[in-house]
Amino acid sequence: MKKIGFYAGSFDPFTKGHLAIVCKALCAFDEVIIGIGLNPSKEGLFELSEREKLIRSSVEDLIQQYEYRSLNRYEFSASEVKAVSRLIDEPDCLRVLSYQGLTVDVAIRYGATSFIRGRRNAQDDAEEGALSRINEELSKIRRKYLDTVVFSAPPYENISSSAVKNLCSLREYIAAQKYVMPSVHQALMKHYLFERYPQSTSPERLSLWKDLCRMHSPKEFFHNLSHIGYCLNYADIFDKISNKDGTAFTKKERDALEAAIFYHHFINYGLKDDKLRSAEAAERDLKILGCDSAGVKNLILMTARIGLHVEVPLIRQVIHDVDLAILGDRENYGVYAMQIRCENSEDETEKYAVKRSKFLQRQLECPYLSEFFQDMFKEDAILNMKTELAYWEDFR
């Protein structure tokens, strides 16, 4: 008899904890069904169709990370390796669907033999345990005896979809990034960064925001909305703790910095004038919004990293440094290196290895300009870049 596991939840959004449970389930069942239930008592962040899409894209992210594992240096668990192999060889082993009504009826309708659930904290275990017993009783009434199989998902057992959303609402975008796959984080940033987009009563604000999102689509593997959130997060950190007053910049400077961060990769075609065109787009849109664009152009051009031997004001140092903070991020650097490679997938490996190595060697000379970011990241940045340089050495 074919073993089919039914994994029900709201998945708003789908987390790495959910994905870990799916991987373990794929090692135990012939087929796994992820059922996205509609809970009328909860107002969801994402529509059901979007949640389905994000679950599928999370699986695609996992496969991509496995394919680039020698570059991103992610250590895959045994269950992840087996699950990825099955997903590549047997894509039909995993099904994603949304539903309304009783979970037990949907599970039986799709031929499930077991319910799947994840183990989290003690309170959740008690609630989930009660729900599992109810589902088992309901299945018996229907003369279908579905048991419940429980999987743990360390180190994500204590994280939930609600906790991820709470981190984003607190503007801790980098912390949230740890608990979701890249495509989900990009979707979260599309929702949570809108509140920080230059404020205006202009009726054009929403359309301009949608245009910016389009220019930072998921096809931009690294230079997307997640990168904007990452830069804003470290700009916040710098502003809050770099001096005793709790703020390093005036409101006018801060507004200019945030606007520049939003637009610094607006044009990203790999051409010499990308930064200038991005600056021009920022000035154009800020004018439509009725916002002050003074200083924004110079801040964006600073991320082109030209003429860094010249002393520049602190605020320009900061936008340069937050744009490169990822170089000193031990936890996220591997995925960044992979994403940059994917953005340049049209380049043959040998050509890319030479180009990438030149960039890394140049950055090794002076990764950060401000004392604050040098103290925070320089040592790790040098180690990360030297490690990646060693990787590309085999291809040059």
C-alpha cells in the first residue's frame, strides 16, 4: 500500500522549519501532500495562491542550494540530501494544494495514510497533540484509520511563521532571513518595506513602488528587495548604536540615505552607467512623490566604489559599507556567493571565475570605509573572500 503523508498548516509564510519537516517526511513516505488550510479566524499575510507559490519556490531554492553546495558551503543533513534527490528524480513525490473544510476529509480524499506534524515547544505540542487525536478520531468515524507521524526540525523547532512576521515588523529583516528560504524573504520584503518607501500623499506612490519591486524581481537573485532590507537593517543598526545620542544622522540625512538604499540597484544591467541611471531614476521618482532628492544622487554613486581614496562624509561611507556588509557576514556569505553566480549565469565558469576573483581581490584592499563597519566586519570579510577566492582558483 502506498504511504501518503498529509502535512496541514497555514504556512503564512512557509519557514525553514516547515521545509525540514517536509524533507524528513519525504524520507518516510512514498508521497507527501502539503495542505494549506484556510483559517477564517486568522487574517493571512499572503493569499492562498501566493502561499502555494512560495512553498514551491522554497523547494526550488533548496534544490538550487544543493546544486551550488560546493560554493555556498551549506552542510546538508542526510534527510535533506535524500529529499533533494527524490525531488529531482521524482517531482511528483510532493504535492502542494490549498483547501477549505475539515483537514481529515481533504486528507482522505487525496488518499493520505497518515497525518504529518512538526514538534515545536511544549505548548504547541499540547495543542497539536490534541488536534492530532481529534483528527485520528474523525478518521476512525469515517472508517479510515489515519495515524499521526511527528517530526522534529532542529534548529528551527522554536521558530514559527508568526515569529518571522514579528521580526519583519520590528525591522529585523536579517534575523528573519535566517528562518525562511530566499524567495520567501523576498516576498516578505515586498510587504514590509512598503511602509519605509519614501512617504508621500501622491497617488503615484503605489505604482512607483510596484515599479521598484518589478526592477528588483526574484530573477535578481541577490540584488533584490532582500538586499534592500539587509542594507536598511544595518543602516538602522549604525544609526542607533554608533553614538551616545542614539542617532547618527538628521532626519533629512536619514531620508536621503533610505531613498538611496531603495534605488542604488534600480538599474542592474552590468553596465558602467548603471549607478548613474539608478540615481536619475531616484531623482525622477522622488520628484513625482514631492520628496527632497538632495544628496541622493551622490549617495547612490558612492556604491559604484569609484575614487574611494578620497575622504568622503560619514553618510557616504555608511551607504558604501551597508552595501558590502554581506562580505563580512559569516552566516549568509555562502548564499550570497551563490546568488551572485546565479545572477551571472550567462558567463562561462572560467570567465566568471576571472571576473569574480578580480572583484574580490579589489575588495580585499579596503572592504569598508567607516571605523564602525571595519570593527564589525573587516576580519570576517577578509576570511570569507579569501575562502571564495580559493574556490575560484580551480577554474581560472
